[in-house]
Amino acid sequence: MNFLLSSNLIVSFILIQPILDLVTSLVVRNMALPITLGLVIRSLFMAYLCIYVLVTKSNNNKLIKYSKIALSMILIYIAFFLVFTIFNKDRSLILIEVKGIIKSFYFPIVLCGLFVYNQKYKINISNKLLVLTLMIYTSIIFIATVTNTYFNSYNSNGYGSVGWFYAANEIGSIMAILIPFTISSLVNDKDRLLNTLACTICIASTMFLGTKVPFLSLGGTTVF
């Protein structure tokens, strides 16, 4: 399995996240499909990491062993839950329950998979990659807002711009996670032009978005 999972694959997966979120938003807003491209690709990646963890030998590495145990417990729970759902709930609800399972356990399963891989080979993710990912998110918000083609962050109140994305809270959380790496790059890296541009677009998009989380991340990181 070693050659089937690499840092290049992980890097590529990070870079396509903004595109997946953008496509998902446009599909959800314009088409009544039960599943989206983002859900399919992330589910496949999650399933692949499950297989990777389970077939990876621990070689007396206790952390890998504990990760395999944790993942096995999650998979056993999911199996029992799905069996219960199939026999006790309306069949029309099964797909909804499956999507809920994926959303609930995506983070711990992917975390286990990447943790095990990092224990064996070390994942090398540069700040520049994370800055570029944030720039893609914020540039989409910025372009959509200045061209007045954006969607409101909160439909009930009609304020804020989430760009062409779907959920302001989710996009805001992603921005909040990536902002500290961008500020760090601005302070420490020599490529000041790229990092200054990234920070400028980020600040504008944070103000457009209308959620507190990225603003607090930006302010807190700047003060720190």
C-alpha cells in the first residue's frame, strides 16, 4: 500500500477542497441531487484511508496500534448503526443517515489515516500550500462580492457574502484554520508580495463574510 498513498496525493487533495466546495454549492443551489461530487470524493478518500490504516503494519509502534483500534471501533459502530437503520427505519431515510454518518465521522477517520501515514513517512505540508488554499477560498468570495453575483451568508437576515459557496459557517471555519498560517508566512517568509496579497484578500473576504470566527482568528493571530 505504500506507493498508493503519498504526500503528493495528500497535497492534491488539500488543493481541490475549494473547488469541491464551490461545485457542491452550485449543485445544491441549482439541482436537486441526493449526493454531490464533494461528498463522493471525500467519501472515497475517507474509505481509502480506512483501508490504508487497517492494512498498515504497526511494527511495534504503539501510536499506530492505538489508531487502528480507534478506527476499528468507529467502523464497528458505523456497521451496527447502519444495520439498525436498515431494519428499523424507513428505507427512504437510509441515504440521509449515511450522509450524516459521513459528515460525523469524516474528521476522526481522516485524522487517524493521516496520523498513521505521518508516523511512517512524515507529511510535508508547506505554509505556502495552505496560503494558496486560503487564497482560492477568499478570492472566490472577493470576486463574487465585487461582481455582485454572491449568495447571502444568512438567507433569513439577508446580509453577508459567502461568495459562490454554500455554508458561511463552514467556510468561515476553514478560513479561521488557515489564517494563522497566512499571517505566519507574511511575517517569516521572503515572498512578501504573495503573502501581502493573500492577507489583503483575506481581510476583505472576512469582512464580507459576516461571521465572527475568521475575524477572531485574524485578530487573535495578528495580536499574537
